Amino acid sequence: MISLKNDIHSRLSLHCHGQDSTINFYVRNAVQGLKCGKCGGFSGLMSDHIINACDELFVHISLLLSGLLVHGTVPDDLLVSTIVPIPKGKTANRTALSNYRAIALSPIFEKVFDRIVLDQYCDAIKTSHLVWF
């Protein structure tokens, strides 16, 4: 796992300056993969806020994600998800708890980071014996 962390950090490092950096490219690609109109948890930010933002925001997101990797820690606000019950079907009995499934509304920045990691390491994750899902 340490080698994976180091590889991620080296791929996302800011070896260029400004908006042409490698991590900005990854952030842009990840943001383009977000679905419109999705809520980002308790923060109130929606995917549309990030999708329609100016390029300067990508620099700040890049710095945030780089900082998380360099320091190896994540702020508590990025770890909080909101659990929302969703009925399993339109005709399901809504008074029975077994007819609901739970979804987690995660912060937008966490979704961007997850998409970057999945885009870069999808093949390695699928073939890894360490993955349980």
C-alpha cells in the first residue's frame, strides 16, 4: 500500500506550474465525469457548482488533494457522509424498513479524489487480491 501511495503522489505531483500541472489535468477529467445535479452531502455543495466553476478552482482543488496526499491525513469534514433512505420500488410498502436501501451522500471533493484514483488505478484495483468488493 505504501508503494501505491507513493505512486499516486508521484503521478499527482505538481511538476509543472499553474493550470498546466498534471494534477490539474486529473482534476479536470474527474470533474467532467461527475453527474449534474448531484448533492454533495451536508456541505450544500452540488456537483453543478464544481462542474460550472472557473479553471482557478481546479488549482485550489489540486492543492487540496496534493496536501492530503503529502500529509497523509484527511479533514473530518471530508469524511462525513449523509445517509439517505431510498425506497426500493415505486410499489413497495413504504412502512416496512426492509423496503428501503441506504445511499451515502459524500462530499464533492471526495468524489473528485475517488474518481482520480479510479481513473488511474482501475485495472490494478480490479486485479488486486486486496479488494473485497
